[in-house]
Amino acid sequence: MKTETTIQGLAASLNPARAARKIIGFVPTMGNLHEGHLSLVREARQLCDVVVVSIFVNPIQFGPNEDFDNYPRTLEQDSQLLAEAGCDIVFAPSVEQMYGKSPRLTNISVSEITEDLCGLQRPGHFDGVAVVVTKLFNIVQPNYAFFGQKDYQQLAVIRQFVRDLNIPLEVIGVPIVRAEDGLALSSRNGYLSEQERKTAPVIYQSLKNAEQALQQGEKLSEVLANIKAALTQAGFVVDYVEARTPELQKIDEFNQEIVLFVAAKLGSTRLIDNMQIKPTA
Ligand code: AMP
């Protein structure tokens, strides 16, 4: 496995593969890798000839009071995990390499689907994601790009601008990887105290309970209220509990496939999760 820290170096590493018309798979990450990230790498390994993983903590997707400075940076450990998972090239650029010294005057902003859920509490977040992902797509020029359904709204935003801007690649969504107790794996889980870590799976449990209640005919509004109540009782400060269509349109009834979304804070750690639920025939 090679590690490249410059755009030029990455191009030099990838050019022979491009010339030989190899299929290039790309997995963008912010590092501090866990099994969730590695499932994307394994999926890429299966579909592609060359697997590129980027590790870049992107400053412009963090708000002023968010955790950019404290975000865990564990490049050495990440490299070992990536080598084992079958990655060919790690791209780990500096902020300067990605953004240069002169000011950036271009933004990429997806409307409507960024205006609620995480977009409400994190203004500018999805613009920052759209800009960095577009830059990375242009730098790597992959055939396939892999993203986790854990960040469902992010995946929808990326699919949208790839379609709207005719970016020539295919986006592949990969299912959420969870700990044994149901907690969705996340680099931010490392911020949780021992006690908070024990409480955190309540998110998944309340989503599972919601699924069962919906299948038994309970009203969607009541089910959402019950999730909120369960989280509040467990000590979370709820940001949102919402139901949407898979395309993120608002919905009042469970009469088609829906996605339940949760964002809640435990202490100072903000956790998100979601669950796709189909009516049984
Ligand atoms: P991050 O490093 O948090 O920016 O995540 C990089 C990629 O890994 C994103 O596409 C995430 O959606 C994906 N990812 C993170 N956690 C998980 C998980 N538990 N299961 C599946 N994919 C995940």
C-alpha cells in the first residue's frame, strides 16, 4: 500500500492504472477508522481494481463551535487497518494541499434536502462536504465512490450534486455497521464516557421499538413521540426525531418505505442514526 500526501504524487501513482483502464474505487474518510469505514473499503475492494482511501479532516465542514481541533487523528493506526482491508493507496493531504493559500471563492450548495435534519443545527456543513467531496472526486477521478448510510442525509446530498453536475462516477451506499449492542459505529463514539457509552445504544433500541410499533399499526406521530420520550428519559438532549421518504421528503403516515432519523446529544457528544423501514406486505 502506498501513501500519498500531495495531489501530484497521487496523480503519478494513479496514472498507470488510468492508462490501463483499471476500475478505480474511492472511499473518502476523515480517518480514525473503524469497522464502518472498513466495510466501505471491502466493498470497494470487491468491485474495483484499485482502491483509494482519503483521510482528511475537512475544516470547512465544521462549525465554529464544533470539534475540528479535537477530532481524533490516528494516521498510523488507520494505515495499518487499511493495508489489512485491501486498500492500495491512502491519500492523506494537508489542509494547505487541499485548499492552498489563496481564498476559495467557489461554493457548492445543494438546496431543499440540506435545509432541515442536520442542516438546521449545522449551517454550512453540507456546503463544506459538497466542496471537499467534489475536490476529491476531481483529484482521484474514480469510477465508483463509496459512502455509508450512517450519514444518510450526506449520502443523499452527494447523490444529488453528482446527478445535478453530471460528475462521471457512480455513488454506492453501504449499510450501517453497528456494535454488538446496536450503537452505530462512529469516530465520535470515542468521546463518550464509560457511562454514556452504556446509554448510547438506547438510540438503536428506540428505533427498533419504533419499527415494531409501526409494523403493528401504531400512528407515525405517536411512534416519533415515543422515540423522543425514550431518549429524553435516558438522558439525551434530542436535536430531532423525524420520518422522511427515502428521498428525504416529509411524510405523515407509514404507508410506504420510510427512514426514521435521530440526532441527539449525550453530554457534549452529538450522535446520529437512522433506520429504513418498509411496510410488511
Ligand atoms: P467519516 O470518517 O465519519 O467522514 O466517515 C467516512 C465514511 O464512512 C462516510 O461515508 C460515512 O458514512 C462512513 N461511515 C461512518 N460510520 C459508518 C458506519 N457505522 N457504517 C457504515 N459507514 C460508516
